Amino acid sequence: MFSSDKSAMSNIELKLLGLAAAFAMSIPSFAGDMDAAIRDIGRPATANELAAWDIDVRPDFKGLPAGSGNAEDGEEIWLEKCAVCHGDFGDSNEVFSPLALGNVTEEDIETGRVAALTDRSRTRTTLMKVATVSTLFDYINRAMPWNAPKSLEVDEVYSLVAYLLSLGYIIEPDFELSNETIAEAQARMPNRNGMTRDHGMWSVSDKPDVNGSSCTKNCDVDTTITSRLPEYAMNAHGNLRDQVRDYGPMPGINTDPDAADASAEAASPVASEPTDLLAANTCSACHQLDSKLIGPAFNDVKAKYADRDDAVAYLSGKIRNGGSGVWGGMMPPMPNVSDEDIAVIANWLAGK
């Protein structure tokens, strides 16, 4: 662009060179000034902030908090906060698969391997499949109840786990489950010996497919990162569509190339207008548009309160605070739903 003879440069060219030099001098070096520019962004997490998230419990019980509980106390908490979705005895199959329901024998508890898991005709429950009691404690502690995760006290979690284990005859109803006795419960988990990594992910006849590689950077292998199952594994254990109940907010994907497309059948039964809010706030897990599921159908609620002047305020209060007895069941409180979303849903139900 420019002549190598400085004397031949025009005034415009000299000005352009000056601007370029000034611009280059203003750019901080990546290792120096750039580090200084971003050094004050954010701050280290405090000890309390780390502790609030560092609550996982490992199978060797590292991270298990001190506490205790029993099945008798757990039953009261269960009926108040858990039964609406899981049934009084953990046997509901309406919203979620049953947690505790037969198919486990005393021999399974002795061997640590549930024989019924090899029979595809049997209903599979959580207590049949889960290998470690720490999994139950960890999940209930961090994710339950569904509408208010992390709201349970430590002793409440122990009590709920004790109640669930007693339903599966893993511990006696009067067993005091605690950080000191939980290993005793682990020793009786029916499928404690059923978890292994000594086989392939998609076929138990294959060698393990999670072994590492010596190549960790600048590899010659082209890699594609995706969240979708590879085609050869899509239908490895049968059509996913057939393994998910045909109602509820999350239909299964059709993974059988020979099966008819079920996208129309699998569409959400909830009306299109409030679908986003109903699904996002888990309303459609317990309610359908035209038929009763756990709670009443949305259309039945609309009809019941169509002529009520205070319908919006009344329904808003029911969504926020919950209630019982109106429809023969319990509506759990929904503290995590925003006021804006409640207003939209209540107005829709009230026909406003």
C-alpha cells in the first residue's frame, strides 16, 4: 500500500501511518494490560456461598450432614409434601414412576441384586434400581419437594429417606436413620451390587466405553460434540416413545425408524395459549386440559369459577398458597412461580 521511500509518501499516507501506530499503542497486551483490565471483574465466592452449593453426598457418605430421622416422622412429612405426586405409599404411577412397589424379595436384599430387573414385563421402581442410599438422600435434599427445592431441614430428609426405605422393607419402621446408622441401611439396599462400569454403555457385551485416551490436546481426530444420542444407540433399548407415559408435559421421542411418527400424538394436551407458562411452572405435571390427572382439568376449573367476581384473586391465592378439599385432593403451594405468571394463569382460568 505504501511506498518504501518515505519521501515519496503523501500527507494522507503519513497521517494513516500515524493513526495506525497510535491505535496499536492503545491496545493492551493479552498477558499484561488485558489481565489488569479484567482483574476487578467479579469476586471470589465466600465460604458461605460455597457451602450453600457444596451439599452433594457421595456413596461413601462423604458430605453427609449430621442428623437423624425415622419412618414415623417421615410419614407425616411425606403426606404433607410428597404424596400429592408420589402417592401415600410411594406407589403412584400417575405423574412419576412408582418409588416403592413390590418386585423386591428378601433374597434380593440378601444378594444385593434385584432379579426382577431382568424381566421387562415388571414395573420398575426406584428402590429396585438405585444402588446407593446416598443417591436418595442427595436427591431429596437438593431437589425436593418439586415446588420448593432445598427447603427441607436435614432431619426431615433423614425422616423421608427412612420412610421410603421402610416402604421397601429395607429397614424396620422404628429404625433411627442417621449419619451413624446409614451404612446399615446401605448394606440392605436391594440393588447395591447392581451398578457396574465393566461393560459398554449401550451393550453389556461390549468392553467399557469410558476409558481415557492419551490424546488430550491438539489431537488429529475430528470430534463432534452433541447432546443427541448416536443413531446406532437411539433404539438400543427399545423405542423411547413407548417407555414414557402418553400423558404429561414431556412425551417420549420416537426412536424406532419403523414406527409411525407419533409427534401429533405426543403433543402436549394443554391449550396453546398458556402452554409456555403452564409447562414452565410444572402445572401440566398434575393438570390436563380436558381430563383429571392428579388435579382437576383446567376446563373444569374454568367452568367452576366462570361466574365468580373474585375469581382472579381467589385462583391467584390458590396457586400461590395451595389448598385442599375443594377438588378432593391437595394443591401444593407454588412459591417459585412469579407474580406475573400467576396473574396470567389466573386470568386465563377465570376467562378474563
